[in-house]
Amino acid sequence: MLHKRFFGYFLLLSAIVIAATVAFEAWSFRRAIDHSLHHNLLFARSVAGAIDQKMDAKSRLLDRALDGVVAANGDPKAIEAALRHARGIKGCVDGIAVFDHRRQLVGQDIGPGGFAKVEVLLPALRRAEKQDKLVASDVWKGKDGRHRILLVRSRKVGEGGVIGVMHVRPDDAAFVAMFEHFAVNDQSRLQLLDSSGVALYSTQAGERFRSVVHGTYFTDKVRIGATAQMPCHSCHKEGQAHETVRENEVTTVAPLPGLDWVVTVREGTRELYAPMRETVLTSTALVSLIFGCFVGFYVMLARRVLRPMQQLVQTATSIGGDGGGGPGLSGGDEFAVLARSLQELKARPLAAAPEHRTPLATPAATPRAPLPGLAHLLPSLVQGIAGNPPVLCALLHLRGEALPDDCVAAAGVTLRADGALRPLLEAAIGPSGQVAVAELAARGVLVEDAPEVQAFVVQRIAVGDVVQGALWLGLADAGPDVLRYQLPTFALLAGQVQSVVERTLLYDQLRVEQERKNRMLRHLFEAEAEERKRIAREIHDETAQELTALLLALETLPDGNAAQERANLERAKTLVQRTLDGINRLVRRLRPAVLDDLGLVEAVRATGQHVLQSSGLLFALHVEGADAGVPEDIENAVYRVFQEAATNVVRHAHASKVTMRLSFAPDLVAGYIEDDGRGMDLRWLDDVAARPRWGMLGIRERIVQAGGSVQFTTPPGGGLRIAFEVPLPPGQGGGDDERTPSETGAGG
């Protein structure tokens, strides 16, 4: 038995020492790798800073060209001379051009590659107009087959501005010379990538002007613009041109401060981990030496300690027998003395054995009730937590829009306080997250029905900005040893409570949204039925009556009386014209003809002039882009939004001026309607129990069904602003039309 016990101790001690050694060596290994990666990070940042300085020189060159164009004051010869002078400076500049704020060409000095394509030039111009810094485009090929990039810079001049565009060849010697002072080993690569992952430069020649990014994880890091390091797998196969077989790599990314470019340093893991092989071998030898030392110590322990202890066991056994003495009983060594002492103890009467106590049975866990509403859920939550060791009691207090101001639920404990309980509990929570019972008493909170509770461990709970609070767990012992092992369990328990609260809130929100949808559908069905009744009534009361009168007029045509015949014919023509007018009016209500004949912009303008100006309101319409190519369903939804908004302004707003705006982009239709009236209470849009605004709800439903989004806001000066955005399917936008933005204003 002693051999087995000491052998177990030996194995446990050996395992602890070996594990500590391995952990230390692993920490050293990780520290060395981090040191190497830090060097890569500093190298990538240095390269990015050097390239950024070169790009600053290009930016200053472009600024000088813009200064010359502005100073020319529209003189074509002076503009041409300024651009020729800017292009004549040594460098990798292949062409230069200047546009005004309407994106119309002012002057150019372009090389053999010609102008960039529209899909490259227009996005760069748009980005330059929005940013006060140098903007770079993606790589494109010119007419001569050489790769180029655009460097674009905008400048405000009076009410307008100018935009300079510089053509730069990344394959030119001047561009490549930026990297001549940087070198990497054969297992690493230095690259300069644009925002789409195309290599503008690479120490691996076959990678230039090709996309070297696999997946979206890397490009997301590029867009964020933060320095990062990440593992990268190898997709390079043997046998391909300009390719080498590489192992897994670690990529270091350093963005350029002024552009959407990044510098990457890719290093193979084999090269990275090569200096660590010696450490691994040394660690193996050290572990083997330690284990050998422990084996020798165990052998010595067995010879010096375990064998004499076996003799002692034999002596004690002989004492317990009928024969009396045993081996070593009459000797004078330590074991004989111990044996005689045991014999004397045998003659003494033994004390009564302590009464055996049966441990108390653990009470069964209280079954959890199904989740009702959030306010009724808290008691069942704390009831399920309390009573499970080491938690003796639990209380949960929350605050938020969905709960009353003083919402506290407790199980296994009773708290009493003068005034509101929740603020006192929140004030008692310190930075350590532990609150003693004495601290609560000092703040006026009495803990009753739980005398064994000495302290509380507090776990914060937060569901966004909707619900905040804390879970209090009462413990009999809140010492450091208990908390060291139980805090992860408490944090997990609080996370489960937070998850239950969040799910309940989501269920409530889903129920409210579903109720709102049902109310809206009922309203739509009622509106559809009302519209059908109105159309039927209009056909019966107007069209059918006029057709009947026309029939009677035709039947009573006299024979031979020319004057009476002409009078009846004129009357019949009048009835026919009135019938046609009624039918046309009915058709226009269903879908206006101007929407089919002239498009969305003219339909909105006609609505503003007919509805707003005829009511004496000032009306202004601003248009950007062209409405060509907008799908019919989106066109109809946008028109109905403007029509409904104009009608609501006339009926309810008491406004004097209405401003409308339409903007067409390649992938988006956006706009807004703004008036200076008395506005409206926006809470009615989300409160199901309040009086609904069916017109506003109809506007939101039309935009949402079209795949867009809409916002209702009240400007600081008063009134109501309805702004919306609707995405367009690819290839169907009208924003790239060469028409200039138009503005239409009218007064009532």
C-alpha cells in the first residue's frame, strides 16, 4: 500500500515539474515568435512610411498643376502650359488632366496610354470630391497595354472646384525605385497592394498586377486601415509560371496613412520557426534529465524509507496477534521502541467511536416555469439559481424601458430599505464586484431570512441600451480561494441569465412587430375594398349614367329634321367626351400617364405642381442624375411616396414651402421631402396602441417592400423630413448618365 501511494506521489510530482518546464519553454517559444513578428511589423510600417512620402511628392506636384490651372483663369493656352510643365517633371507621370466641379474636362496632357475607362475614372472622381486628400484608383490598362493607376486630388475654388487627375505607371523604373532600398530573404515577400488586393509591386516578379488576396478577410482588414498580422495559407502550385511551392505563411499588413494601399510582408512559417528548433531539442533534453533525476530520487526513497516502514508494519501486525511479540520487538532500535509503544496502547481501552452522521440530502432543483413576459420572468430566474451550492440566495435587479422603475426579484433572502431599493443596490457595487452584508447595512439595506450569507458576488448584466442591471449571488464564504475557482462559473451563470432576458426582449419585439404588420395588412385590405367600392360607384354613377343618356339621345334622333338632328348629335358628342374624361380620370388615379410617358422625374414634378402649387405652396424640386433604367416597380413605389407626402402636407402640415430631392446613382435611388409646417409626433409610427398614421405607414411599407429604408425626422426649424434610399439591381441605375444635375423651383 505504501509503495503504491509513494509511487502515485512520485508520478504526480514528476508530471507537475515536467508540465511547468514545458509551459516555460512554450512561453519562451511564443515570446521569440512575437519578437520576430514585431520586427516584421516595424519593417512593413517603415516601407509604408517611405512610400507615403513619395506619394506626398506626387500630391504636391498635382497641387502645383492645380495652382497653374486656377491661375490661368480659363485661358486654354495657359492651362495647357501648366499641365505640360507638371508632366515634364521627372518621375513616373504618364499624363495629367483637370476637371471642373461638374466633372467636365478643363485641360489635359495625356501620354500614349490615353484616358482611363469611365468605370475607373468616375469612382475616383467621386471619392476625391468627398475627401480632402489624395485618392488612388485601382490598376487599369491603357491603350498601349501598360498598367496605370490614377492619383486624384480635388480643391475648392469659390462656389465650385477643380479636380486634378494624374496618370502613373507602376511598371516604370521611377515607381520601382521606391523599393530599391528594401530587401527580404528567399522565404519572404514584400508587396504593395491596392484596395482590391492587386499587387502594384512584389519581390516575386510573377505576382505583379495580379490579385494576391484569397477571400474577404484580408480585404476587410485593408478597408479598416489598421495594422494587422494574420496567418495566410498557400495557393501556389508547383509547375506554374513564376510560382514557387510555399508552405503556410504569416502576413503582416501596414496601411499607407494617406491612401487605400497597404504594404504586406509575407514570411513562411518554416523560416519563422527555424530558430526555435534548438529550443525544442534543449527542452526535450531538459525534461529527460528531470525525469531521470526523479527516478533516482524514487529509488533512493524506496531503499531508505519504504523498506524500514515495511518492517514497522510487520511488527505492528505481530503485536495485534495472539502470539505476543514479533520481529524486532526486543531490539533497541527505533522500530522496536515504536513496537513496544504500540503494545502498551493495545492494553488501554479504546474510546467510543463518534456517532456517524448521515449527510443531509440535497433538495431537488425547482423546475423552471416556461418564459412568460419579462416582468414576470425575473422571480422564476432567481428561484432557479438560489439554493444550488455554493449560492445560498440570489437577487436580480434590472432597469429599462420594458420594466418598472424599481424592478428587483429575490429568492432565499429578503431585503428591506427606506426608499427605492434598486438605486441603493447599484450604489453599493464597488469596482471589485463584491459587496459585504455590513456594507449593505451601512447604506440602509437590511438582509433578512439569510443569516449565513456573509457577502454577495455581483455580476453585471446588459442587453445593449435596452436593459441594464446586476445579478447578486449570496455566499457564506467569499474568500479568495472560493472566488478563484467559482468566478468563471458565476460569469457563465450571469451570461445565461442575460441570454434569457435578451431572448425574451426579442420575443416581445417580434410580437409587437407582428401586431403592427397585422394592423397594416388589415388597413391595406380595407383600403383595397374601399377603392374597389369607389371605382364601382364612379362607374355606376357617372360612366353608366352618361352611356345611358347617350343611348337615349341616339334612339331619339329624328328623321328629316336637320336642325334637331344636329342638336342631338352635338349632345351625343358631349356625353361621349364626358364619358372619356371620366374614364381617363379613373385610369390616372390607378397609374398616372405621365409616369409612363415622361418618367419618374416629370411625374414627381407634375404632382408637385398639381397638388402643392394649386394649394398656394412654394415648391422646389432638385434632381441629380437621370432616371433612365429605373425598374417599373421601384419607379412606381417612389412616385407613390412623393404623391402621398404631398397630399399629407396639403391636408395636415399647414406649411408654406415644400422641398423635394431626387438623386440617381448606378446602384441607388435616394430622395427626400421636407416641409416647414408644424411637423408630427413621431412616436405614433412605433406605438401600436396609439392612433395610427396610415399615410406614413404606407410610405414606410412601400419603401421596405422595394428593399430600401426610410427615415422620418423633424428638422430643427420645424416641419417634417422624409428621407429614403432604394437600392437598384446591378446594371439598371441611371447615375452614370452625362446629364448635369437639374434644379426646378416654382412658387405658388
